[in-house]
Amino acid sequence: MPDHRYFARFGAGNQALLIAVALISAVVTACVGGAHDTSIDLTTTARTPGERAVVVSHRGGGISAPENTLPAVTAALAAGFDYVEVDVALTADRQPVLMHDPEVDRTTDGHGALTDLTLAEVRTLDAGSWFDPHFAGTRVPTLDEFLDVLEVSGQRALVELKGPWDEASVSSFAAEVMARGLDRRVAVSSFDAETLMFARDAAASIQRFAIMKAFPGHVVRVAKEVGARGIIVGRRAVIKHPEIVDQLQAAGVRVVVYTLNTDAQWHAVTALGVDGIVTDDPGTLSEWQEGARARG
């Protein structure tokens, strides 16, 4: 059992239309010679300084649609970003839904802690009007709904399990991923060490990423103890200790930085050879990286 001090704990209508577009796109791609995956897998070869980093679309792509909703997810998938990232948390009756905050107030018309609401109660909430009236009636998605959309897309996802999860809930999550054959396309992340170890035991083929606010001492050992394929860490930690990027990559551990939204931030970390960047603006990041590559 690793020392938990190392972590912080590691230191409606429009919705249906977007889903339909994603489904049709996936079918057409499959029919025309098979799916062609142009995205980059975070878990393969490490990047080098200046090389294109993996683009991770934060909270489903919250700049274009309400965060952690199916419209946001389907927009990100349709755009072809390397990974779509979502947050999954548990309701009062231990049902997994897409939600970032402990409370539902900011992103729905409801009030109170998610852990005090049942799935049935959460499903009555409007998760779109706060963002734009066009998205009125958008519901908080379940994990199953998200995985179904991801499955037909042929693309990859990074799923953060919010807060500590018990072993049964992690096992159920892993079973849903495995049942759809998504274990090679879904990576799981968490701030909580025990949650990651439950994920390792439930399905070793699902890659795991430890989220950290800062680099702990003996960071390579910490990552190895929880069986993490990579870490997701704040930008300041990477800028302050750039040498640790090389140490982690030399040990086979990938380095992803969150949440960067300006070209100055992107330049600073790609110059260090980080493997991935989590961003609220994946479209602009993708264009920026293409421009940087064209400039040499």
C-alpha cells in the first residue's frame, strides 16, 4: 500500500442530433474501408522536445457545449481530438454519472451534493441552460451513455474517477468498459491512490494515470506502486522541475499536463517533451501544434 501523502490526494433535441451525427459518422467511416484512427495513443512511444503532444479535450470539450454532457462529448469526438476527457462521479445510490463538481449547482439547475441525490433525481436536472439556452433540457449523462457513444466513435477517452471509489464501484466501471471492448481505448485517472489500485486489480489492461498537483518525492516509485502508466500534473510543477519529465519518461511513465489554454503555456511544456496536454480549447491547440510543426 503506497503512502497516500504522496498524492493530493496525490499532492434535448440538440443532444439527440449531435449523437446521431456522431453515430452516422462512425458508420460511414467503418463502411469506407474501415475506421482510420489518426489520433495519438498516450500509452505508446514517449514524445521528444518540440514534438506534437497528445491533445486531451477537457471535460468533453466544454468550450463548445456544456461540460461533461453528450453534446460536448460528441462535438469533441466529431472533431477527432486524440482523447476526450470526462469526469465520472457517484450518486447517492452509487450510480456513475458525468459530473466534475461535488455539488450540482454550477452546471445544472439543481442544488446540493451529488452524493445526496439519487440517479433518478439527477436525471431530472437541466445540465445545459446555464451554458446557453440552445442546450436547455440537456441531461447529466450516465457512464453507460458515454461509453455507448465512445464505442461507436472508434476513438479514445481519459476518464477521471472523481473522489475515492470503493472496490465494487471500480469493478463495475471496469466491467462496463470491458464489455464494450474499450479497455485499449479508455484510460482511467484519479487523485486517489486506492482507487487506481482497485482499477489495476479489476482490469489490468485499462491503463491508469495518477493525477498530481505537484511532483512528490520519489515520483517514479510512487507511479510504479499504483501501477500508473502515466501521471497528470499541474503546469507549475513541470516548469519548476523539468528534469523530472525525463526521469519519468526514462522509466516508461508518460507525462500529461493540465489545464493549459494559451500558446505560451503550450510552447513551454512542448519544449520539454511532455506527452500530453489537457486543454479547454483543443481545436486551437491542434491548430497551434500544426503551425509549430510547419514552422520547423
